[in-house]
Amino acid sequence: MTKKFSKSTLWFLGASILAYAVLEILISTQILNTFWNTIIRIGGVMAIVSIGLNLIYGFNGQFSLGQWGFYAIGAYAAADVTYRWSINKSADGLVVLFLATTLSGIVILWLRKKLANIRGLDPLSAFTIYLAATIIMSALAWWVGIAVTPAVTGALNILPAPVAMQVVFVIAVLLSAILAAEISFLFGLPILSLGSDYFGIATLGFSIIVKILLDNSDTLLGFVEMKGARGMVGIPKETSLFWVFFFLVVSVVLVRNLLRSSYGRAIISVREDEIAAKAMGIDIAEYKILAFVLGSFLAGLAGGLYAHINGFLHPNTFNFIKSFDPMIIIVFGGLGSITGTVFAAFAWALILEGVLRLFLPQGFETWRFVVYPLLLLVTMLLRPKGIFGEYEIPFLRQILPPIRKPAETPENNSTVEAQS
Amino acid sequence: MNTSPIAQLIQKIIKQGWMGKSFLLLITLLAVWRLVVALQENPILFLQQVVNGLQLGFVYALIALGYTMVYGIVRLINFAHGDVFMVGAFVSFYSITRFQLHTWAERLFPAMPDGVSLIIGALTVMAASMVACALLAVVIERIAYKPLRNAPRISALITAIGVSFFLEYFAALNFVFSPNFITYRRPIEVVTWAIGPGGITTLGGGIAPPPGTILISNIALIIILTSIILMFGLQFIVQKTRIGKAMRSVAYDKQTARLMGINTDAIISTTFAIGAALAGAAGMLYAIAFSQIFFWMGIIPGLKSFVAAVLGGIGSIPGAFIGALIMGQAEVISAAYISTPLRDAIAFSILIIVLLVRPTGIFGEPEREKA
């Protein structure tokens, strides 16, 4: 038997379980009140979004400001599903979302296999095909979903109510993450071929469009329960500390394992040098899309969790000004460092929402956002690479293949050794 | 090889990317069709919207110039530029209300005709906000951007966002500007003319505009005139003067420009100052046009002007101008004919579509590979 877990893995799992246990004890004994509980959960959610963005920007080098848009999509989709379940007592949202995401997911994967054989297909045409397929599948899902709903509602009602709620919640969060990933696939397909800054601007435009659509969600999109610019209320508050921690650990492990695989090395090579990566036979477009979709998946996941923290969603939360927050967090923590991202996300939540709000003297609450950019400026001026730089805790560190010793030939021996 | 004509046609469709192109064409045709219908239904209303769009577009053009110049020279998306625009509006507001700067000519030389003293006063206010913004931008550049010139580009970008937040929330403090909406006091009275086939009538005093006329206010004329003058001034500076030549050379290649004896830091500061001065003028014009200012007013116009600069091809001055006019028209016309809440979404969709068709914008040059 080989050792199943290495020492660093055990350390990581032990530390995260310990941290969770300590927090849970502190919360149950009321040392940390509800306010801090909320802030810690928001910190965890921000960590998940930022890990996703770090995958896109920090590891793959695609300057994306659209993370917040996918976060918003995830939040509203998950909230709508659980709202329909808890208020309308109907699983129609769940069923339709499930059918729509799985059907279009299957069709996208199938088309991808087919389209890979067609040489010279430009991204825009591919986008058109995928878009048409997705729209057809969503319509089909709607049609089938309405018919199937009563049966599913009945089946879920067999479970005790709290358990059914939890099941619906977790499935809703996962499905909304898949939805965000599929939308990011459709959107990223034509957009990722743009250059870095233009990609950033287009994704910024995407977040703004999403926000505007959410502002008019009740009139234009027809989701009356989202209440448009008045804000959606009545979402069950299901996101417990456990779920935040669970999904955070899962996403950290997911990204870590991805980055340790050959896929991950390909993703990083795209960041380092696209031309060199292409010369090594790496399909750049493929890996850009992969990183973008996975990053957006995490954003959607975090959005679904966020929606169920306060039980209230407002389009202003997804304002494009806020879309800089994950970007600030990853740069602050260190681009290409998961450790730094998680640390910075919690620091961001604790400092900005917690400490500054509580400890600034009366009448100085408005100084919160004056102090925050100053902190940011000072950090950027003193440590432009972020707090952690590229440091990682041992569990998350890349395993680089051992540097091959140069062949024992006398003429090039000395020069190569001097370099390594 | 399969060489049947149908297979060849399919091959051709795929190779030329016709599917994507026809998709975009379909969207464009829908929009054009909507516009043509609107034009047929009520050409006067349509023209009125175009005039309104021009007024907005010229304000955007002034802001967009600052974005495009700064991006062209240091490759930095200067997110703080929109807030410099806001500061310009506030400076003009305070120089009017606190210091009565618009009446200094009248007070010093009572014999001067009213019109002349008014123009001198308004120009002074505009000059004050331009100078204040230029100074602010130079300070920002020196403190926040210069130390990061050799750092990764993202650090400078995050710093720009930080500066933007700082300016906004600092301006929102009670003792700085104000956290509330402020009604702007115009230095110039609004006069509206109704222009139609029956000649020009001056509105005011309860006269209803005659049917079939287009309304143009003196504000719109002032905005358009000022913007054109400033734009030509900028074009002159960039193309004809020594500073402009130095700016162009720094934008082309910073290292070589430095080797040629150009003080690149001074040139970069000058670029920031000129861009900010234009934004200051735009701030005043925007405040005059919409007569309401508050500390967040810079964000959305700033963003749209930035989009305009990208649309026109970032780094290009005529591009920023054309892009801003397109943005102004797109905003007003889509608000009038397609959907009011969706007007920003439509503006950004236009951006995305233009980027897909021409990734460097309308007038942009393809990115040069830098060693």
C-alpha cells in the first residue's frame, strides 16, 4: 500500500477541520455573535469567488472583470429556485433549472466533440451554433419541466421539511454554478479571442449588462419574485457556516488538483507566454475557455451561497463598482497564490465589513471607504506583488517536475549548471 | 476528398465564418430596421433625439480624450479619470457659489456689456476647474502611478481603482463636498430655440414650441462649440507643438524616447494634466447641461466615455471623438426607441459587437508586439 495522503494533505485537512470546529464552538457559545458569523460566511463566499478569479487571471492571465456578473447569475438563479420551493411550495424552479443545465450541458459537450472535427471554424460561428442549441434545449427544459414538476414536488415532500429544504438548497447552489459556467462558456467563446485589455472591458460590459437585466428582472425577464430594483426578499437563510466551509475547502482542493495536473500546467503556460505555449502544442483557446468556465463555475457557486446568507438580494450588490472587489482581493493577496487569496478574502471581509464598521468612532462610518482605498494604495505602493506574492502553503504548492540534470558532456555542463 | 458542391458550400460557410457574421448582421439589421421605422413615423422627434445625443456625445468625447491619451502613453486604464471629471464639476460649482467667480468681470468693469462679462466669467470658471483638475491629476500621477511604472500593470490598475474610490468617498465627506445631490447654479441662463420650417422662435415665458420644430438650447450649442474648440486645441498640441511631438514619441516607444533626451516623466505628467483639464471642462459642461451634481456622478459618464474610447480605438484621438458621438447617439436613441432601462445594456452590447468585429476598435491600430 502506498501512502494515501501525504503529510501536507493531512495538515491541510486537519487545519481546516480544526478551524471550522473552533469557529463553530465560538459561534454556538455566542462569543462570536450573529454579526461576526455573517461576516465570516461572507468572507468564505468572497474567498470562493476570488479563487475562481485567481484561476482566470492569476493562473491563466485573462484579465476578467466579469466575475461579478457570474456571481450575480448564480445568486439570483439559486435564490429563485429556493424561493419557489419555500414560498410557492413548488419544485418548478428546481426541475426547470436542472433540466435546462443538464440538457444544454450535454448538448454543449456533444457539439464540442462534433465541432472539434471541423477545422477553421471561427469562434463567432461556434458561438452562434451553441447559442441556438442552448436556447432550444432551454425551451425543451421549460416544456418538459412544467409537466414533471408535480411528481418531483411530491417526491421531495416525502422527506421531512428541513431535509428537503437542505436538499433543494444544495442542488440549487450546484445547478446555479453550472448555469453560470454554461453562460460563461457561451460568452467566453467569442470574447476570449480578444486581447487581454479588450477582454477585460468586454467582461466588464457583461457584468454591467447582467446588473441592468437584474434591475429589470420583474418586467423584462418576467421573474416577478425577483422584484427588480426593489430587491428580492424572502429567500430562505440556508447558508450555514458548514456549507461555506465545505464548499470553500472543496473549491480549494479542486483548483489545487487542477493546477497540479497537466491541464493546470497548460493553463499556467498560457499565462507565461502564449506563443511559446502554442509552440509546445498547447491549444490556447481550449485552456482559456477551461479556466474561464471553471472560474465562473466557482463564482456561480459562491453567488448561490451568498444569496442564502442574508435572505435578501439587491441588484446594487452586483454593481460593477463592486466587481473590482474580487480583483482587489486577488491582487492584494498575491496573483497566482490560493493561500493569499483565501487570506485576503477573509481579511477584506473582516476589515471592511467588520472592524472598520464597528471601531470607527460615531459619525465616522463614512470614513470607511476613505480608509480602505488608502490601505489599498499603501499596499500596492509597498508590495506591488501582493501580500503573499506567489507563496503557497505546502499543500497547495505546485509539484514541479525535477529539473533534469544535464547530460554528462563536458562542453555544456558548466553553463547549464550555472543557470540552474 | 468529398467534392460535391453542397459539401464545398458548407466548407466555405465554415471557413469564412459566415454563420457568426450573419448572426451579427441579423442583430444589426434589426436595430437598423427599428431606427428606419422610427424615422418614418416621426422624423422631427428622431432629429430631436439626434440633437440630444450630440449634446451628450460631445461631453463624453471630452472625457474620452483623457482616457485615450493616458492609455496611449502608459497603457493604463485610468479609472480615476471619471472622478476627476466629478471634481471638475464640483470645483466649478464652488467657484460659482462661494467665490462668485463668474461675476468678477462685471464687478471690476461695470461698464462692460453684459454678454461679454458673462462669457468672460463663464470661461474663468471653466479655466478654474480645468486648472484644478490638471493639478489634481498631476498629484495623483506623481503619488500613485509613478512609483508603479515598472511594477506589473495590474498593480497600477488596482491603484487607479483605489484612487477612484478615494476621490469618490473623500468627496462624499461632509466637510469636503457633500454626500447629497446638489442643484447646480448655472452661470448662464438657459435659452431654448425652436427651429422648424417656420423659422426660429425663442421659447420661454410659457410659449409652447410650435409643432414640427426641433428644440435646441444655448447649452447644447455651448457644449458642442466648447468641445470642438478644445478638441482642435488638443489636436494642435499633439500634432504641432514640441510637447505633442514628445508625447507621440513616448507613446510610441518609451525607452527610445528617453534615450533621445525626452524627459518621459514630465511628458507623462503633462499628458495626465491635459486629459484631466479636458475632463474638468467636461465636468462643468455636464453640470450645466444636467444641473445636478453629486459625488458619484463621475462613474457612469466616466465608464461610458471609456467605452467610447475603446469603441473608437483606444490611443487614437479622432477615434475617441467618433466613439463618443456613437455612444451618445446609442444611448439617447436606444432610450427613445428600444427600451429606456436597457439603454446602458445596449451601449455595452454595441461595444461587445464592435470588439468582436474589429478587436481594436474603429480607428485602432493593431497592437504592436513589444520586445
